[in-house]
Amino acid sequence: MSAPTSSSSESPQLCRQFTFSEVQLATRNLDESFVIGCGGFGKVYKGTITNGPNLSTVAIKRLDSTSNQGASEFWAEVNMLSNLRHCHLVSFIGYCNDGLEMIRQTPLSWVQRLTICIGAARGLEYLHTGTGIKHGVVHRDVKSSNILLDDSWEAKISDFGLSKICPKNRQTTYVNTGVKGTFGYLDPDYFYTGKLTRKSDVYAFGVVLFEVLCGKRAVDSRINEEHWGLAVWAQESIKEGRLKQIVDTSIRGSVSPKCLKEFAQLAKQCLHKDPKQRPTMAKVVVALESTLALQDNNILQPTSMNFYGPPPTFKYKNQFF
């Protein structure tokens, strides 16, 4: 978020963290008439904010979830602009990192997350085996931002721009293709061999499962100094006996031990180095349904949708946390 430099004194708050509600207020709920620019990163809105005792006209750059610019670039830009002040540079006022934008300010419950995972798994199972008599489809870009939620919180797989058709009834059959996908979700076997199989989608879905469990992004420089990837970090944490510690704090007290153990085991199986050792999406569906059944109903779970406010509309990219 930036504002044109003027002759007035600098803002008393050199780097302010804004809430998403403040951004909505400044732009009349991100009204399209406020858009003044657009690029590969997303859109730029003109808005008005309170800046100390004054009102300031600002430019608000909103990062699109499909942009190539990710979390590391976002924080690098914030850190850099926070330290730059010059009369011929826009003045950096602050930023908004409200990760709960898509789910109305309250994290999804554990049961809701499981239910969404089951729906997404069923969608992938259909792609792999149910699209026709002779052929199935490999999505090739499975990730949490490609799982949408409708008004009833039903999961919908989206974005088929990278999808490939492959023979349906031969699980070992692969497609030789250039490596494409999203860093953090990319199947290592596919990356090194160029052989795309349904099990590449299974690997990516395993990363999504850990995102759901841990409440962290697939790639996050703040996870660990050595490993930015969630998949590696989560598996090493489990190996070291720290499974309970990696669970998202907002749901940590509501996940039954048996359910947690089975869910984590499934995620690990999906991430197996050997694609042949990974489960099919059909088996993933069965395992997730079993995991949901294991969830202890006696543990307090929010059940009313009103607890979460109005559900997100279909145009939004889903965030699990």
C-alpha cells in the first residue's frame, strides 16, 4: 500500500499493518471502479485511508493468489519499501496480510477441513478414473488455491490449464511432458524424470493435506531456516515425534488422537518418494472418510455455520486457515 509523496510531513507510522476490513472500507469493498492499474501480480486500487489525523489517498496493490509473486517476494518487498524514503519514490505506508480474508475472519473447524478434503479428493478421483471409458485426466496443478468453496462449503477443483489426458485403466502409464506445476507441490519423481502420472496429483494432494493440518503454506521461509517446504518440514517433525506440535493452533484442541494419527499417516503416504507406493485417489477418499469417522464427536466442535459468518462466494480462492 503506497501513497503519492507530497510536501506534507512523513507518516508517523512508517510501516503500518492494515486489516482487510480497512482495505475494504478504503476501496468500497474492492469496487472495480477503484482499479487504476493491473499487472502480473494483480490489481492496483485507488483508496482513501486514515493516516494519523489526516485522510490520505493511496494506491493499494493487491497480490493475486495465482500470481507468480509469492510469500517470500511479498515480505521482501515490504522489508525493502519500509526502509526507503525519497521525494521521488512513493511513500510506503503499510501492508495487509490478513490470511483469513476468504473465510470471514475465523478459521475452519477440523471437521470442516476434513469434509472439504474429502470433497476435493472425490473430485480428483473422478478426474483420474471417471471421466470416460478410455481416458482419465491428470490435473497437474493440485494446490489449495485451486480448491474453491461454494455457498454450501462444498469443495470444487478448479484451473485445468495444465491438465493432461492419459489412459484410464493403466496406473503405471505415464505421459512424457515438460515439467509444469507449482513449486512446493511438485512431485519430485515427475520433476526429475518428466514422467507425469496420476500419482503426481496424489503427491500434490499430500502437500494440501499438510497445509490443512498445519495451517501453513506449502512454501514458507519462516517455517525452518533449512527447509522452506512444508512437506519436508512436516515429515521431519513427525519423525522426531512432534506431530501434535505441528497442528494448527486454532484446531489443536479439537482433533482426536486417533484421527490425527491416521490423517498424518495418509498425508505421508501421499508424499512417498516412490510413486508406486502412493495410494490412488480412490484409496485417499476411503482413508479420509475413515479419518472423519474416527473424529471424537465428544470434543467440542463449532457446528453452526453462523459461527463463521456468511460462507465465501464461489469467486474466491479457498484458504483452509
